[in-house]
Amino acid sequence: MSAPLPSYLFGGSAEDARRVGSPRGGSRKTGDAGILGKVSGAIHGVPERFMRPRIVLVAVTAVLVCFGMLMIYSASSVSCLNSASCDYDPAYYLKRQMIYAAVGLALAVLLATRDYHWFTRDHLAVVVAGVIVALILVFVPGFSNSTYGASRWIKLGGFQLQPSEFAKVAIVTVAAALAQRYYVDGDLGQAELLKYTLVGIGVPLGLILIQPDKGSTAIIAITLIIMLYVAGFNPVVLSLGLLSGALALGVLSLTQDYALSRITTFLDPWADEAGKSYQLVQGYYALGSGGILGVGIGFSKQKYSYLPMAHNDFIFAVIGEECGLVGTLGVIACFALFAWAGFRIAKYAPDLAGRLIASGCTSLIIIQMLVNVCGVLGLIPLSGKPLPFLSYGGTSIIACLMFVGMLLSVSKNSALPETEHDVRRRNMTVRSGDERGDAGLSFVGETTPRSASLGRSDPGAGRSDVAPTGFTVVDGGGSARDARGHNGSFRNGSGASRASSQRIAGGRGYGRIDTNADAASRQRSRGSGRGRSGGQGRSGGRERRGRR
């Protein structure tokens, strides 16, 4: 009987590969192999193009989060020892960050184990409604927690959350879903697209802008432009939109005092180094004193109440002081690996929505990193945005880990593109040794007409069957009797007699094939049906060639 070959041979899932077993044929029992066995089972059968960026993404994220915990403790321990609000606990911020990271990890696992269509199609309206309500609560007395003249946080018990971080996740998801439905599925018209874009993207962006939080607005806007470029939007139009947005944001900044002071500080930080430029100048001192290798982790001097927000917005300056230029370049290299893994996942995403989610999540993380680092270095005006994975901030670490979960979801649901070879391999079957009748397969010594091998009828041979389109493999595990005649000679496909089988071997009376004769002579002698021996076939062949 015919049986289909295992699906993992032509791009099947990892689950298919685990069901088949190990490549050596042994059964795979991950339950008895411990942690290493489970990890091996999760990796086994997944193509390299999917597994490598997935492993790099998880590894880089773990390194950044753990290193961030270390630097948060180092940068905040001294100030916490002298602060009653921190209960004089040097690990106060570290403990809270670990709680937030645990929540973010749980959400990341939830997103990674779900198909990303679950939150781009089935529950998108609920996500958008929840984010809009949270952004509105920022302005509601009793929930709002204003800091430095901005209303960006809401209080929930002893914790405070920044809804704009969750809005980033929602906006990326909404943009990817709308692009998929408009460009690919075709179930959205222009009027519906405009309406959903206004509600799902325009309203959250407007609420973030009036907090005011121009930094998050700019980061999200640039991310959306990148997503549109990936979707195939006109680059000229996108460039004009980016330029127009930058001009509008600049004009808006000139009308706000705190934003104008950040611009003047950026242009000349040494004009008021003891006033408005104090934090930026202290960050310069921290970076300059670190040198090449730094002063050592825990030995920063600027964290002794000289550098404000050392564990938050300016943690990159503390890294530069304690770990030096090597440490700062190492952080940049980790984010570069993160970008490589994220865009690699986007490249092999199964559809437009997955490609846009992966590129949007990756772009937003990298853009926010550049905004923070460039602000600390004085290359752009300060924005107050935390460094992803490294800065202290509960909502920030949760949102960043949610982005990682979404990237893993896209990667897990990716599949190899089907090629012509995949289709042919799917039609491969295994037959036992006693099942013949496939025109394209013959034993040694038997001539198969070209018309039969191509699936055409051969009237001269008395055959009118059509060869199957698939490829058939004859099982070699059968007994000798299945493949040979009663006297040990090979049987041909048309049921030849023992005498004709003996003629293949030169008439010597046993089933051994005569290998002394060349292939052309054996085929002529076999096809002519005159019963010549191998030697006679060769001489006959020479005579015929001579006559020609």
C-alpha cells in the first residue's frame, strides 16, 4: 500500500517533526529528557531561517533585561539609602523593576503562544477601546498623576502606569491589521479605512500629543511611516509627510515654554550649566570620566546625587561611566542584534500583517533607543524617553517585553514558501517490493519506452496506462522472493517468464545479470526478443553498425 512520506521532510511544522521522532529513527520522549530534552524538542524540525533570529531575539532581550537590572541597582542604590520614600532600601527600584519585568514576561509568553491574528483580527476592537479609556483617565482627577507639568501617568494603588506605552503596542497592531485588510484581503473600502484609521490611530495619537508627550508622538509617527514603506507606499509621499510632521512638531515646540527650554539647552548646553542644562552637563561628566573601560560597575561618582534621574532617563550615562566606551558600544551592539533578528522575522513573515507587526515592533524599539542615546549625547533635544529594557520604568519594560512576544508570535507562525519541489515531494509515496506497474520505474536489464516514462501510451508494447505524476519509491526492505522469481531471477514489469529472465544473464541458467556486456548491447538483445547472449548481442551490434 502507498503511504505518504513524513511532512517534516518538505517543510512541516516542528510538531510534525516531534511526532515522527529523531532523525536516527528513535522515538523522542521529551518528558524523560529533562529541560535539555524539552529545549531540543522545541528546536528540532524548525528551519534555520526561523530558529536563528528567534534564538538571537530571546538571548539579546534576556541580556539587556538582566544588564538593566544590574545598572538600575547600581545607579539608584545610593540615592535610595538616603530617601524615606524608598524606605531607605538600596534595592527599592530593583525590586519594583523585577515585579514589572515578571508581569511583562507573562504577557510576552501569552502573546508568543497565541497566533498574532488573535489580537490583530479577533480582539482588535477591545484593545483599541481599552487603550483609549486609559489615555482618557490620564486627565481625570483621582487617576491622573502629573509630573513636571505633564499628565502622562495614572495611579493604580501603589503603582503608576503610563498608558502611552501600551498605546504604542495597540497602534502598531491596528496599523498592521488595517493594511492587511485594505491591501491584501480587500474587505475595506477607502471610507472604512479612513474611519478605522481615525478611531484606532488618530484618537490615541491626539490624546498622547495633548498630555503633552511629543516624544512618544514622534516615535510612533516615524514607526508608522516605516510600516507604510514596508507595505509598499509611495516613498516620495512618505518623505513629504515626514517633513511636514517634523515642521509641525517644531512649530508646536516653539509655543511651549518647557519644550523651548530643551531646544535652547540643546543648542548651547554650557550657557546655563547650573540651571536648565544641569542634567545634560552632568551626563557629559559621567560619560567623559568613564574612558575606555570605565571606573567599574558600582563605582560611579555621578550617581551620588549629582546626576538627576540616573536610574531612568540617563542610565546610559551611568553605563558610560562605569563600563566605559566598551560598555556603551556593547549596548549599541545588542540593539543592533535585536534589529537584525526583528527585521529577519519580518522578512519571513507569512503575510503582510505579520511583516508589518514585526517591522513596527522592531523599528519602535530601535527608534526609542536612538532618541534616548542621542539625547544623552547632546545630538538631539532631550525628550525624557527611557532606554528600552535598561531604564527604570514599569510600563516601559512591560511594553518592550510585549513587543518581543509579538515578534515571537509572528516567527512561530511563519512557514517556508512552497516551491515546485515541495509539491512533488508531497506526492512521493512508498510502495512495497511486490507492487509494480509504474511506467517510469524499471529494473536493470528492462527497457522502458520513453513514451511510457513520460506518462504516454505505448501501443507497440501493448500498454495504454498512464504513469502517475508523482514520484514512487520502491521499498527495499522486502524479502528476496518479492523482487525475484522462484529461481532467483529478476522479474520484469510485464511478468516475463523464467526463460526470458535467463536471457538477460546471457542464457547461463541463473538469475545473475551479465555485467560484461555494455548497456546498449543488453538493451538491444533484451528488446529484440531473439534470445542472443551478451556476446552475441555485442557482435550483432557491431555488424549492424558496420552495415550503417
